[in-house]
Amino acid sequence: MPLWLVYHPEGTFTTQESRQTLAADITRIYTDAGLPAFYVVVNFVTLPSSNIFVGAESPAAGKPFIRISVDHIAVHFGNYEDTAQRQLRMVTRVDQVLKPHVADKGYDWEFHIDETPRELWKINGFIPPPWHSEAEKLWAKENKPSAWQQPEDTKEKL
């Protein structure tokens, strides 16, 4: 599950359309890789400009500052031989998605991506199926979680 928290000052992302368009572009990053659309959560967090400080200074009088925090849970970059290239592709893709919504508007911005252990994640009480498994493909097709046959070694133990 990618969770995107978009912290932004008042006066930015003011319309439902602007938020919806960015959320759809973000979601496409992940659905293009085969993840179910419902895995992607985007929260817009509006802050008063007077509550935002960068380098101990408020950009309230200057350009809006957008801060984005991304948590990856469903899929990690892992210890692949080409991990650095995978990471570069991801940050480049994020840059491409943010460009028309943030960069082209002249905002200052920053983002980071964290990876949370998949084992600490559930959706509607279900442990999500493995990436690219038949169960996950079904979740993507139906765009909702459902019961699936979990291997014994991954079942919760009390």
C-alpha cells in the first residue's frame, strides 16, 4: 500500500478536481506496475501558511512549499542487484507525476519515500496476498480485498 501524505498550504490544491487529478496520476504509478488501485491512499493535509517553516523561516510571504511523505508497504525495492536503478526510476517517476501539479506551478517542494515492513499491514482485516500472486491479481481486477487461501507459514499465530 502506498500512502501519500501531501502537506500543503492554504491556497494550493483548493479544488476537488486538482486533488482528484493528482491522486489519479499518483495511483497510475502503481497500477501500471500491477498493484490494485485501492492500495493507493492519497491524503491532502492543508496547513495554514503560518504553520509551515523551512530552515526556521516561514515561506508564507514567498512561494508555497509542498511536502510529500510516501510510505511503501506493498512492494519494496529490496536487495535486488539493480536496487539503485529501481530507486532512481521511482524518484524520476514521482518527479514526472508531480511536475504539472507542483513544479510547473512554481511551488517549492520536497518528497521522501519510506519502506514499511509488509508484515505490519492489513486491509479490512486481511493480510494482503503476495505481490503478483493470483490472489493479488484478483484483488486488482475486483478493486477490493477479499478472502484468499493464505499459506500456513504466513498465518497469524497466537
